[in-house]
Amino acid sequence: MSTPVSPNTVLANALSHAQDVLTPRVRDTTPERIVFVVGTQINGAPHIGTSLVQSLAFATAARVREKFGVPVEVRFAALDNAPHTIVTDQSTGHLFMRTYAHALGHQAIAQQIDTLYHPLFAALSERLAVPYAVETYSEQQATQHFRRTWLRVLPRMDAARWWLAPSAGVAHLRVPCPSPGCGWSEKYAQRTRVRDSSRDHATVTAECLHHGTYEVTVAPDSGEGYLDLATLYRNLVKELSLGDKYSGTLHVMVKGGDWVFGSHLVDGALQAVGLAPQQFPARLFCPQVVTDTGAKLSKSLIREGHAPLPDGAAPWMLDTREWPGTVADYVERLLGMTEIVLSDPRHFFRSYSAGEVGRMMTAPTTRSLPTP
Ligand SMILES: [Zn+2]
């Protein structure tokens, strides 16, 4: 495989290995196990950027286990609350949306995860002997722990809301219409109100596209209602729920590099609601795959004709099902690429053009580079 040429950076210069960026948190918490959490929107076939982050989660987990002798696992959060359909309500001009979970249903989502993600994860897990688990957002929001965390954070939202929504100060909470087969909610939650709340329940009123005003009571045990939170708000509640009690587990949130900017806001919100920095999850930002202009390689922009397929990009980069080979072969190539990316911090803390990824993924394999 061709080795890239990468410039030095302040961060790369401070590290011997990319995964060392996690060392201060590991030493600070002396965890009994480390869980690498990687979230992916379930909205169609995965692209190469997604595969790269997922394979780096497994590969980094294996290296951290080797360094610290602590058990590791990868937890895959399937974000099935991504918008599936968005329409404009003619009478108000408000946008209404249905999530993938509401539009497709639990069965179809489970099937999509089985088809599109399990084969890749199973192969990565087996090759690196790193166990993994999958949880959908729909399952997570229904748990007692997630709901209790949300109910606890509600009274403190005044402190957090400008972090979560710096422009308007309103962090969107959606509770999709519970009428059978419906599930529409106002995308920007203009008429969604928390009427009253305590540690045990919250009553939320909202407007449906078809059913007018409705009311939902969200309680930890009832399973009633569906908590669909705007992205930063969701991350606040999720990360609070991970860090609110000492469980001996250090969580590492693994994300693409485009999250560097937004994560500062989540950290501000965590602090604003009273979490101590030692309780924050650790963060690992992975290389982004970008086009010739330096923008993130975006399947939807290309599909909708707003951007051309960049030089050197192939259709499989936008839809990994089109990889011209077996899953085993794809995993082999991905792991080859993660070895290169992890071989020097200069190769990790940077982006890669689609053309460069193409070269790295398809150049003739030379077995295992020595680890420095
Ligand atoms: Zn409805």
C-alpha cells in the first residue's frame, strides 16, 4: 500500500502514537474497561467516511487494550432518528418530519442494520478480537436511565440551552405524534412545550401535521412517547447518562473530524449542567474523507447534483455495497488503511481526499507495516 506524505502538526508533534491522545484520560480514571462509542446515522448505505471511522474505532480499541491491558469493546449507536421525510405544512409554513424509525418501523431498521453493518462489524470484531454491541437510538431513548437523565437535566436547561443552540437559545425537543401509524413532529418544535415536569415524569404538548394538538407524558418506566432531541441536545443527555455514576468504564466517543467544532459546545453544556471534567467522556476525532475542494465527501450533495464525484473517487466510496469484492476483502483493505493511518500521528490528525483513499484502498497489498 502506498504510504501518504503528511505534514507535521502541533498535536502530531506532541505524540508518539495517535492513540496516546487518550492516555491522560485513561491514567486519570484508571478504568476497568474502555468502551469506544461510535454513532452513525441510519439513512441508507454507508460510505467510505463511515467505514473509516468504524474501522478506526476497532483498530484504536485494540491498540489501547495492548497498551493498558484493559478490556475494550466497541458500541455502535445506530441513529435511527435521522429525518426520513420532511414536508412543509401549508397552513403554518412549519416543517414537519418523520424519523427513519417512524417511517420504516423497528423491523425494517433492524433488517437494515443486519444487512449494512453487521457483516462489517462481525469481520472487524473477529479480526481484532474486539467485542461489539449495537444499540439503536430508539432503544436508547426508551431506557429508564436515558429518560431519568433527561428529566434531571430539564430544570437545568436554562444553563445549557445557549451551548446547545447558540443562535436562538432553544434546543429542540420533539415528541412525535403517538397516534397509530403517525409519528410526525414539528422539525423545529415551534409549538412543543414541556407543560410540567418532575423527576418522575414530564408532560409535553405539541402539534401534529394531521391530528392537531396532542399531549405525551414521558416517564422512565412507561415506554410512552418518543424523545427525539436535536443533535447536540441528544449528545448532552447521552454523555451525561454515561458519566453520571462511576461504573469503572471510560467511554471514548469516536467521531469524524467534522465534529471537532461542535463538540466544544457539548463540553460547555456538560459543564453548565454540573458535570465535572473528570466525568466527561474522552473524545477521539478520526480523519475525514474530503473532496478536491476540501469539503466533506457528501453522498447527498453528489446524489442531488450539488457537487460532482471528485477526481479519483469511485462509486463504492459513496455506497460501500458497490465495493468490487467480498466483505472479507473490503475489511482487509480497511484494516490495511487503518494500520497506515495509525502508524504515525501525522497520518491520523489530518483529512484524506477521496482520490488518496482510493489509492490507499486499492494499491497492491504489502502485508503489515511494522509498528514503530
Ligand atoms: Zn399525528
